[in-house]
Amino acid sequence: MTSTYGDFPGARPRRLRTTPAMRRMVAETRLHPAELILPVFLREDITKPAPLEAMPGVVQHTRHSLRKAAAEAVEAGVGGIMIYGVPEESKKDATGTAGTDPDGILQVAIRDVRYEVGDDLVIMSDLCLDEYTDHGHCGVLDTEGRVDNDATLERYAEMARVQADAGVHTVGPSGMMDGQVRVIREALDAAGHQDVSILAYTVKYASAFYGPFREAVGSSLKGDRKTYQQDPANVRESLRELRLDLAEGADMVMVKPGLPYLDILRRIADAVDVPVAAYQVSGEYAMIEAAAANGWIDRDRAIMEALTSVRRAGAGMILTYWATEVAQRLNRGE
């Protein structure tokens, strides 16, 4: 066989795969602890952490265990923490008033974490009503039981103010209401919180992969969220949502879920000059843990492969329930 430059046998891509050191040196995509964000849940009515059946290794925290988790995340070099509040069932109502109570569970969690870690971790908060409404929707309902977009925006403005007052660095509006970023930005600025940033849930699909999360937040959802979350069949809709969020003042944007929407993530990342996040959601986590528990896949390799794929598709930040564990592994050079 005649050999010319670029042809076999002169060209052998396997030369760059010969040893772990070689593969590490030429890797095109790398994970770093600072790019990881840890989602956590603080539950109001428990005295010890409550394990989640559908998400092995994840718990609903007490105030004490949440502070400990935040400190562990800082020690591992994790970049941020996304906090969800889980109120007592008796405190849920039609308009989610517990979500705007300055002493509500999420505001308590923000203050606790800020006291524990200060500015060493980017403290983020879920800005949505679904955890606090007795119907489980992300907004208030009209007389016909439909989510009222504009009435919901008024509630989001209140939520933004109390979360910022509690000391959050970044709010994460996840309700997919039209105009939510603009209303929240205006509310924050009017209250003197110009430095609080907005991580917009710009692309959030009506996904089956959220199932285990409903257990985590004690969801009371009746029906579905297809009238406000995006249709999994659509792409152009995502780009339109992106243009609107950026025009309204989003500092960062997110795609959710992650793994089933890598094509969307790539499109978003190629289109913007702001940081892009992706959320490796509860269903993605649960599938890997369940398959590993049955001996069907190598757990550690699958976790790293899944996260690397999300990073490779364009995410500069990844929300993952494995954030601290993976950061610790990266620090060990694994």
C-alpha cells in the first residue's frame, strides 16, 4: 500500500489514544468543578434529611444538613447552588403566598446558605410558584382554571424582591411565563437589587424527565404544564424564547432538560454571547442510578460521559445532582 501524508498507514488517529496521559492531553472538552451547580431542597417539616426514593443519594434537607451540603460544595470547588423550598402542605394556597413570605422556607434557606458560605458560592434560587400552590401550577389560575400569565408576573415580581432581600446572588425564573424576565429585572432594580443576576430558564420543555423532581418538591400538580412549557417537537420556538429573554435583560440562559435536548443546547450556545447553562434533570439522574443499581452500566463512567456530552454541546454551566461528587472526583484527577 502506498503511503501519502494523511492516508493510512501514515495517518493513524489511534496514536493520540495510546495512554491515559495522551488522551487527557488532547481532550477537547473538559469538566471543571466551578462549572457545576448543585440543586438542593430544604423541607420545612422534617427533623432529619429525608431520602428521595426516585433519586438515590439525594435528600430533602433540614436547615442543618443544607448548610453542611453548601459547605461541602464550597470545599469541592463547586460553582453554585440552586435552592428549592418545600413548604408544609398546610401552607400551600391558590396564589402561593408562602413563596413571597419573607420568612418562607426558601427565604430561610437563602439566608442560611448565605450565612454559611457568604460569597464563596453563587447562591441561586428557584423563582416559581409551583412548590407553594395547592394546585401545583407555576402561576395563579383564572376563574376557568387556566394559568393567568400577567397575574402570575405580579407574583414573580414579589418573589424576586423577597429572595433578593434574603441575600440571593442569582434568581432563576423557571415558570415560562411570557415577559417574566423583564418584570423581574424591573422589580429587582426598583428595589435596589441591580447586582442580582437573572438565570433565565429560556428553553424549558414539557418533559417526561421531570418525574422524580415532583417527589423532591412535594408537588401538588393537577393536570400538566403544556400550555406554558415548550413542546418537545419544536426548535424555532426555542430561538424565539431566547431572543425575547435576552431583550428583556437575561444575564444567563438555560436549556432544560439537558441530555434529550443537546441539539437545542448547541443551537442556543452558538447564538449567544452570554453564559449558557443546562440542567441535568431528575429523570436523567434517576435513569443512570437505576441502571447502575441493576448492574447494567458502569455508574461512574456513565455520569462523566453524560456530563461531558452536555459540556461538549455548549453548556458553560451544568446543574447536576452529582455536582459535589463529580467535583471531588475531578479534584482527585479521576
